[in-house]
Amino acid sequence: MEKDVKKNHYDVLGRILELVHQMSEEERFILLAYIEKTMKNRDISLEEREHQRKSCTIAVDYVNLDRAITDYARDISPSGVFMISKGAFQVGEEIFLRINFPDEQNPFKIPAKIVRATSEGIGLKFNFKSQIQKEIITTLVKGLKKRPGTTV
């Protein structure tokens, strides 16, 4: 399995280099500027985290393009969540989440802003509408414990 991942990694890098080699000098400068901007924005969003995230597997419901979808949180903190998703999202987009915390009868509902979009999923920062919402999510996240058969 590890050899397949490495092979795929080198295939991707080889293909990228091949395509870059075919570009004009101007196209290379444009690509470089784009990559540098993307990496800078990525680093800034990672540095801005207020809290460490906890690994988890929690169902998250939301509406995207008028469809109700359930995806799963990979990690969560009192300030945000990374959600595994194959949906098409834009950084800056706001979506409304319903997080189904284990052992809670009522899902926690909260708007969140997309601060990072990758091929794996999206990083979201919670958009608290009140201090009470912030306190509730902090309590729920702190209450997550490692249980047999889960990643929490």
C-alpha cells in the first residue's frame, strides 16, 4: 500500500514537472505567484487557529446547492472543524452545519465559514451568533472522549 502511495506521489510530481516544462516563462511566473499566494493563505489560516483540534468521526449535516448532505468531521475544536467532503466549495462561502455529537440528543446547529478547501475536504471556522453558542460548542468538544471503535 505504501509503495502505491509513493508511486502515485511521484507520478503526480512528474506530470506537474512535465506540464511546467511545456509552459512559457510568463506562464511559469503566473503559476509561481499563484502557488506562493495559495501557500501563504494556507499557512495564515493554520496559524490563526485558536485551539488545537481533536481527532473525531462525527456526522455533520448541511445543505449544499439545495441538497441535504451528511459528511463527517475528521477533527474539531471549539473554533472550527475539518470535514471530509467531495463537494465543490469556495473559500469564504458560509454554510449552516448541524453537528451530531455522540451522546447528545439534539444536534448542535451553527453557521460556519469555509477557510480552507482541499481535495480531502474543507476547513471551517464557526461563526458564532452568541457567547452562549461558543460556550456550548466548547463544552461539547471538551466532552469528547476516546471510546472503543472511534477516533474521538
